[in-house]
Amino acid sequence: MLDFAVTATGAGPARCGKLRLSHATIQTPAFMPCASQAVVRACPPHLVAEQGIEVMICNAYHLWQRPGSELVAQLGGLHRMMNWSGALMTDSGGFQAFSIAGNSGISEDGFTFRSHLTGEMLELSPERSVRLQNELGSDVAMVLDECVVYPAEEEYVAESVERTARWAQRCRQAHANCDQALFGIVQGGVYPHLRARSAQATVEIGFDGYAIGGLSVGESKAEMLEALAAAVPELPADAPRYVMGVGTPLDLVACVRLGVDVFDCVLPTRNARHGSLMTTQGPLKITRQEYRTDTEPVDAQCDCPTCRNYSRAYLHHLYRCGDAAAWQLGSLHNLRFYADLMVRLREAIVRDELDRLEASLSPWSARDMDGYEEGGDAQR
């Protein structure tokens, strides 16, 4: 089940929306943290919800391998198992299969590869990927796709686009959960004409929403935005648009300007585990010696539990001694930053103030990103 309505528009294609799914309704633009194994690392679901996060994305491959999609179904599905009342999307597992299998493990039938846990030889076809996601019971499932490496020859990317479209058709036919929406995925590398072709082919099949994958995998920002600019206009205006694996605060503003509604990325939580915390003044590397005696909160403008209760000095200590609490406190802070950024984006669209918001994020420009790691669709 899916119902999407545009509730406000700004200058150009930027828009706000309301996305109603089986378990929850979310406001867009929306950011999804990655809960690949049914948990955001170090952060129980109830704490994630308390930071203002309305939707997360889990991974079908990881949950197929552990604890098993059939067991998740027996437990009542992902929402019940996780005790999560928000929305959930699942990725198809295609990138994990591809990264393990390599080119030699890809055929018309899907991926052939060895489990990273058991070494068992596995086959992941479009039909199996959809069946796994049906069993997991997410609100939104993704078709099986091939995320090509960067750089890749145009001839190979063109072949991959056609194969991904054929897989998408098979996923559409195999999808059997009427309570679960199904998104198609646009590929095409950094070739704008292939991005447009992939979008057209995916729309011809017809899906509840449309994802754009294979970005932020090593290409330049200009290449990423050019690929997006070629794909988004080919997608229906009345369907949600989701960019996979993107990105930094400025990336999100750029994508919203092009008409994108939903994002996911490992960036805020992975960087938190590495001691890079997000503030209105740019990234803060909490392990630096200058914070050893700093009694200020991470960000005076943030009301997350980390900033309300603990100083930079205490967090510096936790990170330096390697305590697991550092991961949790840092991750919760970064998740709140992203949740607040989504609120600011929606307000900026309504008020036609995206330029002002972008200017306020200038500390996140490339020259100020020392020690900050980006995400990417490769992290799916």
C-alpha cells in the first residue's frame, strides 16, 4: 500500500510531500538511516525514533543470512520483531551480492556468490529477492538491480541497464504482498543518456515509486548531479523519488532542488563511530586533543540527549577509551542532526528559502570536510 501526495512546492522541482505506507505516514523530504541487520548500529529502534527519524532501511541479503527471512516472518515481520512503529524499506541485497560475486557471478538469472557468513554457494534471482522482502514484511521493497562499479565502460553499463530492466519486470511479476509497495531502480552509471533510458524503461514497467541507485560510488559531484538531472525528469511527478546512498548535507540540498523526496546513507552513523560529529558549524572530530577539556556540548543548538547531558570532554574520553557508549551517543546526535535538517529542508521549500539554507550549510563545503567520510550507494 502506498499513497503519495505533493503538499508544497518551491522554486523549480523542489517539493514537500506526504508518503502514506502500510505502517506509517512520513513527511518528505525524508532521510532513512541504514538498519541493514534490523538495527542502526549501537542504536535501539526506540532511541532512533526519539531523534525524529520516521523511516529506516533494512537489507534483504543480511536478514536472509541472519536470522533468516522465514524466521522474521514467523516473528510477525520486521516491524513486530524490531518493535518499530515507523516505516521500513528493504533493499534487495543486489549490491552485497555483486560486491561478493564480482562480474563472473552475474547472469540473466541473477547473482551467484558465497555467503560471507557460511561460505555456502548462494543464488539470488529477482524472484528470490522479492520473496525474501515479502517475508520480511517491509513497507517498501526494492527490485533486484546491478550497481555497476565506477568507472565502467559505457558498453557494459548499457548492457547492465537492459538487464536491470528485465530483472525489474520479473520482480514486478513475482511481487505478492499487497500490503507492500515495490520501487523500481534506475541505473546507468555516469552516462546521462543511459540514466534517462533506464528511467524510461523502469517507468514503462510501472512501480509504486522510483529509486535512483549507483551514485556516490566514486564519481565527481558534477557527474552525480548530471546523472540525477537526466533521470529525475523522466520519473512520474505523482510518485516518490528516492536517491540511494546520498549523502552530505549539501548533497541533500542539491538533490532536493532536483525534485528528490527520500534519501538513505550510512554517513551519519558510520562517521559517528569514527568520531566525526555533525554540527551547525560543520564536522567536529571529537577525538582531537583540543576537546579533552572542553565543557561545551557538541552543538549548543542541538537538543539531542547527547548534547543535553554530556560535554565534548566526556565524549572525547569515551571515544579515546573505546567505550561502546561513544558509538551510541555520537550516532544519536548525528541522527538528530539529519532529522532536524529534513525539517529545515521542508520549511525552506515552503518559504522558498533553499538558497538561505544552503548558505547556512557552507561549513560543510569540501574545503571544511577534513576527517569527514562520505557515504555512497556502495554502502548498501
